[in-house]
Amino acid sequence: MQELTDNALMLKVKSGDLDKLGLLYERHKKRLFGFFYNMNFNPSLSEDLVQSVFVRLLKYRHTYSGEGSFLAWMFSTARNVRYDYHKKNGQKFTDLTQVEYKIEDNDTIEEQMNRKDNVALIQRAMMKLDHEKREVLVLSKFKEMKFSEIGNVLGCSEGAAKVRAHRALKDLKQIVHGMQIT
Amino acid sequence: MKKEDFELLALDYLRGTLLESEKEGFEKLLDDDNFKRQFAEFKEVWKIMDGIKVPEPSPEMDNTFFYVLGNEIEKQRKNHSPLKEYLNDLLRWLMKPQLAYGLLFLVLVGGYLWNTKDVPSSIGDGTVVDSETEQVREKLVLTLLEQNSANKRLEGVSEANKIGRVDDQVINALLRTLNMDPNVNVRLAAIESLTNYVENPKVRQGLIQSIPNQESPIIQVTLANLMLALEEKKSIEPFKQLLEKPELDTTVKKKIEKTIKSII
């Protein structure tokens, strides 16, 4: 059985086969949710934004050309959705008291506590980061996205996307160090 | 130049997406103490970022999405198929009780005979079998069957008819619809959909078990016709239970008595 590519599915959606959007949703909902979650650390807001992205993909399906990667097109839409949301509602404070962190199987309690502290620290640091820098870092975390695609999302070249990501990580590192000192 | 290379390659190296040919060059850059220290710090922050756990999105997110998608599909059908609209109106007219009994019987028997032919159902319309599509359609069915609007639930049953091989979850949802749905048209549509899977023992059993619980005459007669077509002897006992109900319509009573005699 041959699996249809994202681009082929979106072209089917464009031609009126709307239930194919369900497949795209199933394939990408977690990735998209992860993107929004890492941008705002607010699960319910992230769910709303995922919905908005797919509603927009449906509404503007006629504009899909099939050129370039679907992933880049979807994340460009996600970026616009997020921008519109914040323009309308302002940047709201997110409560970071409930820190979710991954536990390794062989972690001791002390290591778990350290991990939790570190994750809490990095989340706070990320929220201090300029949102464009946070965005490029979050996108860089998706290994399946090439820097050329990240560049397409951000509207810059592949090289510029790499340099932006590098500088964002550098800034994040400095914020973390600053927070550790104080 | 080295600084530029470091800036361009460090992130790809951390992500593990650097080409083998570039990897060696980058590792050479790390011979420089300054780059080595910077990279170690990057690596530490990057690793902590990996520790951020992204929670699972809630099932409501799926429900809302499939509800919106279902609406859009319905809207599209209405916009693009005036003929279907006309046929729906005609069908509504034909669903009047006096005509419905005979027609439903023909449809059910015809449907059953068609499905017992030796043709794999999944390739019936010549489309490529796509299990991913089926899974999504199943989700759509389950979501639509839970909606308050009877039209939406009808839409759900209609989507179920498009699934080649349904799983237990969809079967259970259709049986639940047959037993619990307040709208008689939705219950009728559920029977029609379930007739596609009468070879499945669970479906047969579910249909038989629902007999004594049905209060609508049209559903009672439809089930009687179906059981007659299937020559299902296990349905005799439930029909007898139904006959004991004092509120049973006289015409239906006669029909059921006749059905029992024919099955025996």
C-alpha cells in the first residue's frame, strides 16, 4: 500500500476531496501542537491555535500550489495564526508553575529534581527570549524540517535561518546563565 | 571565516542533521578552545530543551476538528449536488410509513444479497485501499454519531457506509445508535448500515438483541424483514418477547407473527 505524500493529500483537499484534510490533521496535529506549546507553554491555547491552523488550511485551500513542502506551508500558516492571535489578544502571561518534564528510567530522585529545575529554568528563559528567536529555536527542534524549509517559513534563506537559530541559542544560553547567577 | 562556518554548522551538528562530509570539518573547528567551550554550552542548553515534555493534546481537540470538517463536507455536498438534495427530498417523502415498509424491505434484502456476492467490498468502487483514510473516517463517524443534531448523526451513519472494513468501535457506535438514538430516521439508517456487516457475528447478535427494545413500528418491521431475509432463527425468541408487549401495533403484530412462522 502506497502512502500519499502530504503534498498529494493537500492537492486532493484543494480539488474538493475534503476528508483528506483529516489525514493531514492526524499526521501533523502533534507536531503543530508541540510547536505552539513550546511557544506559549499553554496547552488549551495551543489546542485552539492548532484548530485555527486547520480551519485556515481548509479556507485557503485554493491558494495551495503544491510547490515547496507542505510542512513549510503549514508552519507559515501556524506562524500567521499565532501572530494574529497575539495581535488581537496581546501577549498573555503564562503560568509556568506546572512544569512538565521528561523522566529518564534510571534517574535518581535527586537527578529528577535537577531535571525539573533545569526544565523550569529553560522554560522561563525561553519566555524571556524574543518571540522570533524562540520561534526559530522551536522549529530547529523538528529534525524532519530542513533549514531550507525553516527558511521558507521565516521568509529568509537557508543560511540566514541557520545563523538566526545559532544566535537565538546563544541568547538563550546567556539568559539561562544570567538566571542561574541571580 | 571560521566563525561563520561555526555559526552555520553548529545547529545542524546538534540536531544530527549534518552531512558526513561536513561533520568532519565541523569537528576540526572544535579543536579551537573557544569554539569547543561555546559548543559545550550550546549542547547543555540544547539537552535541557529536549527535557521539556509536551503534553498530549486532549480528545476534545480531535472532536472539534472532525466536527468542523464534517460541517464543511456537508456544506460542500449541499452546494455541489442539487440532484442529491432533490433525491433527499424525494426520500423524505418516500419515508412516509405507508411506502417505507415495502421499500425498506427491498433495499435491505437487495443490500444483503449484494454484499454476499464474492466481491471484496474494499475494492468495490475501484479506489485504492487506504487504511489511513479509513481510520480518519472512523474518527469522523464516531464524532458525528455523538452530535446533538440528528442531521449530523445521519451524516455519521452515511460516512460509516463508506468504510470498507469497520472495527469494533464503529460497530459498537452503530449498535448504540440503533438502541439509543431518539430519532427514528437515524435508527433506521443505522440498521441499513449494519446490514453491510451481517456476516460479523457481533453485528448479528447486536441486531437480534435490539429487537425487544425497539418501540417504533417502522423499526420493528424493518428488523422483522431483515431477520426474515437472513433466516435468523435466533431472532424468534426476541420477537416473541416483543409480541408480549400490550402496546404493540396490531399490523406490526401480524407482521411479526408471519415472520416467525416463515423463519421456523
